[in-house]
Amino acid sequence: MLGARRAALGLSEMTPAKAMRLSLAKTGDRTLGVPIVLKDLGRKSLMPDDLAAALPDPALILRLDGPGGAVGLAVMCPQAVAAAIEAQTLGKVLPGAAPDRKPTATDALLMRDLVEMTLESFASLAADCTGLPAMEGYGFAGRMPDARVSAMALQDAAHLHLIAELDFSGGVKTGQLHFVLPNRTRAAMPGTAEEPGDWPDLMEKAVMASPVSLEARLCRLRLPLSEVSRLHVDQVLPLEQATLDGVELRGMDGRKLMGARLGRSGAMRAVRLRSGDAPPPQPALSAGLGPMSAAPAMPAATGPAAPGLAPADLAAPDFDAPGPLPLDPAPLDPAPLDPASSTPDFPAPEPMALDDIPALDPVPMPGIDLPD
């Protein structure tokens, strides 16, 4: 152990404050290029319900995911964020207090190396310090919107709260760095038991504790490249095919695992998983007409029957099946027919007398001289 090695070498005992001071000095030199000095280190026990009152406001809150599903937080006040950003972008820390502003996702990415390296070095140096929980294996997992949502992500139990008072570049700026970590002993962490146990069981525990990324896909939208190149902030894209019941849960390889319904759990979005044999969701109605559905079946007529007819009279009649045709029918008479005998006798028409037709008077046509 580190404590025994330090005692054998005649070195002084390691304390949490000394471990944090060495960690910050190393981190400031490697990530910011400016010295960071620890002025004071506070240590408290904190419940998630008291998180909002214990953190600065506004503050940059980063989620830290640890082994075995443990969740911790790293919090920086606006002055510490401003000093770190100035050191990374300008190469120096500007004098004077920076204006308080709401932190952004870009701030979280810029603080990632600072937070991870500080906690990793502190966990290694303070491994033999009594009263501290296991702090190895934590990594950056994103930015939290506020303290209320951050408290919901923590386990409902007492947490270790470290408050580091920081001095940047010899007092040019001062700020705070907070760590909120669950009180977990090393024996309770996966792979740290004293007894090695059965290898298959240890392997199963390690695999089942591995993080898996799932994607909840509400719908897919296809746009031509010309429209994608014109996208801008605050632009609204219509999701005509999106429905609350049409969420698809997909794995890391993009395959669909099961369906889900979009909803809310407290202040966060959530999905309710749907069984595999559930009917597929209906598509959302769009501006155009959807596919035509089958016409409903016409109901059978139930009115009274015609008077004087029994139900048996309305049934289809039975016909005798036709018998087989004769194979050798009687031959037809090949004698030719006599046209005179087959033609009927009609009376001959009488000739019309032309003398009986009266003479027609000429039609007067003014303006036209007709020849005699």
C-alpha cells in the first residue's frame, strides 16, 4: 500500500488536503498552463435533497459516472470556469471578476480534462487516507441542467462533499471546485473483493456492469443537402411522421430492439417499453391523405320476409344436374334445301302511276331570273 511505502521512505503522511493540493498543481500545469493553488479544502456529508443549497448558483454541474452504476458530480463556480477558459484560450488569466453567466455545453467540454485529471490524481494520492470513499474510475458523462435535476440522478443516500477553494495565477482569480461522490467502500466496487472468487462469476459481473448506449428514435427525417446547408439556430423542422407511440429503442449497432412510448419522468424525458407482440403504432396524420382503408362490411338485411313466402322458399332452388351428352348423335340430313320451298310468299307490289302526281308550282325567288 502507498501508506506503508511512504512510511518506509520516511515521507510524511498523506492527507486529503495535501493530495488535493498536489493534484491541482499537476492539473493546472498540464491542462491550463497556469498554476492552481489550493487555499482550503472543506469536507462534509451531503444528502441529495440538500444539494441545491450547498452549490453555487449559477454553477457548471458535470455528471460523473463511476463503476457499478455509481453517479457523482463535479461543480465549478462561474469564476473558476472563467479562469480556466481564459487560460486555455488566451494563455493567461485576466484580472478582475468575470460576470456571472449561465454555463453552456461548450464550457462543460472545456472543463472535462481539468475535472477528470484532478479527480484521478486525487483518488490515487488519497487512496490510503482514512474516511474517504472509493473515488477511482469516474469519468465525464455530460452536463446537468441544474441542481434539482442533478439531485434526482444521485442515489438517495449520504454523499461525500469536497469543497476546494482555488487560486489561479497567484490570486488573479479565485473560485471553487466541488466534488459530490457516493460513500462507497472499495470492497463494494466490482472487481475489488479480497476473495478472487470464481472467474466466470467475476466475468459475468464485470460484463453486466458495463455501460451500454441505447438510442430512443422518435422518427427519421430526410432532407436534401441544399436544405441541410441552410439550417440555422432556432429553426423548426416539422416531424410529420412522429407519434408518441412510435418511439423505437435501438442498440449500439443500430438494430431495433423494441418499441416504446414517449413520456416524462419528473423533469426528464422518458420512454415506456412496449412488449414485442404489441400492435405497431399508427403513423401520424400529415397534410396529404394517407392510404385508403378497407371499406366496412355491409350489414346483413334483417327486415321481414315477403308475405306468403316461407324461409325455405327463399333458398336457392335445386336443379337436376345435366346428363352426359351422347357420344354418337344422329347425323344431320345432308340434302340441300330448296330455296323456293323455304322462302315465304309475299304479294307483289303494285306499280305506282306517274300521272297521278300533281304538278308543283314554282317557288318564287326574288332577284333571280330563272330560264324558261
